[in-house]
Amino acid sequence: MSSDPRPRLVVIFGGVSAEREVSCVSAAHVLAAVDPERFDVVPVGIAPDGRWIAADEAQALLAAGRADRIGGSVAVAGTEVEPLGAVTGVEPDRPVVVFPLVHGPYGEDGTLQGMLELAGVPYVGSGVLGSALCMDKAAAKRMAAAAGLPQVAWLTGRDTEDRAALADRVVAELGLPAFVKPANMGSSVGVTRADDADGLRAALDGAFGFDEWIVVEAAVTAREIEVGVLGNAEPRTSVPGEIVPTHDFYDYDDKYVDGAAEMVIPADLPPAVADEARSLALDAYRALRCDGYARVDLFYEEGRRGLLLNEINTIPGFTPYSMFPRLWEATGLPYADLIAEMVRLGVERHSHRTGFGRQR
């Protein structure tokens, strides 16, 4: 029996997607903030070729108080391990909880969550269905439409379609300008604003370079409002925040390279609109079957349609520029306590789900 009373918290980061770098940065800040009095932290990296690595270098930096130096190279510095062995641990009597911080495909899309379900290991965040729905923008928009949630006009396309015919459909149904996005990608990777026919063709080609499905949205002149949500059956919301981008839109460079976008927390909204934003965030969170935590992104068209659902991020960034932890800090939940609460919610969800019978 283990003499260490702390539960083991396995932080999985890296991955094979284009969002790998963002994942490593997120993990560095989570590892730096986890309270070692509460958890025995074990970093596990997924290398670009898909190998799972017990990140010895990350563990050493963490022990030395230098988690700020954890980066992309860490995921290939260590001992290769089997995925299930990495998350179940070596002490069967020791509680284990997994914190997936793998952004994008093969991490945020339900695949990693499915493996953890099969292993019977509690984990932080949404389950297989909620993760898959929110990762796939096309499926998410269809689910949100079925729930009657307000959205901008949109359409979907597949890489097997004739590209010229798809471009004609975009112009006919949405007009220009429009935003073209890979359906299964986050962090604004592959997102392009198309202002004319040539730009639209280039944007379609770019988005299809990341996914077989894409989403095209009508351009909207609106404020970008974000709300943090925490909870399982009874979720609660943070104060709303506002992103004021320095680029044409809140793109990858504005989020992670320049870090120049302004975050206004709380957002300067009339009280009734702020309440409506929190209510819409909860409606979207429930409709898309989220659990644990998520960041709900909204548009606010003042004087027109009001609040519109943009998307839900089930593994939002935890970088120095990330909105989600800052929203909760402004709501009264500091960073380390936020992580502990997310872990608690993961254990709660696992306990609830394993209470159901599995045999006739």
C-alpha cells in the first residue's frame, strides 16, 4: 500500500496535431500551478510521431521549480511507455486522475477520452460525446441549431466536393466576406477570412489542408464575448470577458505569438446582457453534452441580433494569454484552486458514471 496519501495527477500533453505547441505551453503553466501538497504530478508527453513518453525532463524541471522551461522538446525526452500503463500508474491502491491537455485532434476530440473510459480512469473535462461534438464545428453547429441556439449563418463542405461548386455555394448562400475554418481544429489554426473570390478559393484550399470537413461562416461585425463554465449536472458560469483583437480577427498569432489581443474582464456589458451571455453559455454547454469545464465563445451584435453562439472549447488554453483561467480568477477562483476544482469534477463524473449497471 502506498505511503503517499496524495492522488496521482497525470498531465498528458503534446500530441500529433498542429496544436501541439500550444498544448506544451498550456501544460507548462498547469504543472507550475498545481499544488504539490494536493497532488503527486506525473507529466506524460505524446511525441509528434505518436509515442507516449514518461517526460523525465519535465518531471525534473517541475521538481526544481522550473516548470516555465517545459516546452515542445520535453515530449521526446524521457522513457517510452505504453499509453494505458502511463495513465493507470504502478500502485493499484493509489487514486489516479488524468488531466488531458492535448489540444486539437487525437486529444480534444474524444479519442483520448475514449481510451481513458476503456481504462476505467477518471479524467478532467468532457466525455467522449461532448468532446467529439465540440471539436467538430460542423456537428456542433447542427446540434446547436437543433437546440434552437442562435448562430451566424453557416454551411459545411467536404474535400470530396467540387471546389468551384463549393465556392459558388458559399457566395450564393452566405456572401462575402466569409470565414473558412477546418471543422476539426482549434486555436484558430487554418482559419482564414475570405474577402473576394480569389481569397475564398485560397481559404478553401488552406482549410482542406487540415481536415476533410470545413465550416464556412458569414462574416459578422460583433464583439467577441467568452464565458467560462464549470460543472457536471449543475454547471456554473464565470463573469463574461471580452476579446479585443489587434488583427482582423482573433487569429493564431494574436492568441499565441504576439499575445497582443486585449482581454477585458469583466466585459463592459449591460447587466441584462451579461446575464443573458451566462445563460446562453449554460444552454450551449448542456446542449453539446459538456462536463467538467469549457469556455463558451459568443458574438455580441449590438443593436441587431444580440448574442450568438460561436463555439465551445472543451480544452481551452492555459497559456499566459488564456482567457479561461483569468475569467475564473475574476470570478473568485484562483488558478491553483481552479485546477483542483476541475480535478474534483472529473472524479465526481467518473464516480457517477460507474454507478450504472453494465450487465443485464
